[in-house]
Amino acid sequence: AEYMGRESKKMGFKVRNFVEIGRVILLKFGQFADTTAVIIDVMDQNWVLIDGTGLGGAPRGVKNIKDITLTSLTVKIQHGIRSSKLAKVVEDSKVEEKFAATAVSKKLTARKLKKGIHRLGTLEGAVQPPAEVLADQG
């Protein structure tokens, strides 16, 4: 089984996104789906401590590795960093702007926009029954 990763144009080898402290992630499921966060600590082979405070995302908590998507972005932090310091580091490194430039972010934005237009279109295009039908029902 060959690894289907991104290929680096500079060196000619495949780059893998490892689960590491400071890796920017995208949450797949739950209340905070499609939001970004940063890995603060690796608990074991299945669980990571995340914090999305500086990114407007998920609150600090433990997530299963199967419920996240790793991005290519990283932030230089120490493990267990406080939320206030993380917010400052994220702001200084402009993670939100870098993530907005990625293809994943553009796809998410397009999906959200399409959902919003679809809902708006169904509300505007809904067929209203004639007034006499409504009067007969009342």
C-alpha cells in the first residue's frame, strides 16, 4: 500500500502531516465541525488535547484522532500552553489567513455558501396556496 501524500517540489519526497504539538487541525464531527483548532498535547496513540480559542473554534478538550483532519499548518508552541498565550501565538503567526488560503478552506466556504443559497432559494421559491384554499382550512 503506497502512501498517497503531497509531494514536495523542492526535495522530491513525500511530506506527511504528523500528529504533533502545534499542528493546526480541522474538526470533522460534532458541534464544532468544520472549525479549526491546534493540538496542545498528545495523550496517547488515539487521543489529543486540542484548543481552538485563538481560532474562534472549539473550546479546549480531548478529541479522538479519528475525529480530526490534519492540515499542513503548524505553530511553534510548548505542550500544555494556556489558552490566552495560544491565542496570542495564533494571532502573531496569522494562522487564520494562511488557512483561508488553503484549498480545504475554500471548499468549506463554497459548501457553506451553497447551503445558504439553497435554503434561501427554497424559502423564496416556495409555492403559496391560493387564499380560498387557506380560508377553507380555517
